Amino acid sequence: MSSFVRSRENPLSAESAPSDPFYPDAELLAFLDEQLEPARSSLIEQALREDETLRQRLVRLRGEDVAGLHTIGAIWRRQQLSCPDRSVLQAYVSNQLDPDMADYVLFHLTEIGCRVCRANFDDLNQQLARDRSAETASRRRRMFQTSAGHLRRHD
């Protein structure tokens, strides 16, 4: 699997927050939909506590969203159109994707920071670890059973 090389800053990453107090509408909508990285969400929550104007903007955006004034970006995020499906994530975890698709999945997980895909990715990794652990335990049990006869005392 080839590795993804970061070529530009991600405007939604937590690292960009201290130098840029402005939060774009798309980012606030992603915040409302719980689609931001936890660190960035925390920064926005802190800013909302301190900035009445930002709170009013968030209320306005939520109202527009509920009223059906959707943007292409909002539809794209809500429908998760850029998200790889679980079978693609499974292939990624199993290291069975072609390099270009593996790069995209890595980009989606690390740069986009999609929390839905990250949760699926973490679940698949945990499932793989459980399967490997069960397989190891089964192999040990079979080895013990086949060698148990050789370890008995002969009278």
C-alpha cells in the first residue's frame, strides 16, 4: 500500500484553528452534523460559548438547513457521497486495495477526517484483531491437543 503525502493544509483540521478565527458556513454545518474531527469540534464549541455573533450565525444556518435551503456541499456531506463503502474499507484494512484507491481511503480518513468512515474503519480493525486472536487461540488449542498424547507418562 502506498502512503499518502500531505500536499496542502486541510482547512478543517484542528491545526488551522488558532490562526483563523473565522469559521466558514460549510464547517459550521459539518459541526452541526457531527462530521468534524473532535479537536476541531471542541474549538468551535469554545468559540460558540464566547461569540454571540457566531451563535446567531449557527442558528441561522441551522434554520436554512431545516427549511430546505440546501447547498451541493451539504447534500454531498449528508449523503456521504465521497465515503467509501464498508467493503472498500474492509479491503483497505486487509491491504487488498490497489494503490490509488488505498491513497483515496487514507486521504478520506486522515485529511477529510470523516467520522463515519473512521468509526467503520476502527470497527473493522477491532473485528480483525478479534478474529486473529480467536484464530491464534484455536491454533494453540489444536497444537496442545495433538501433542497431549506425547506428554503423558508411561508407566
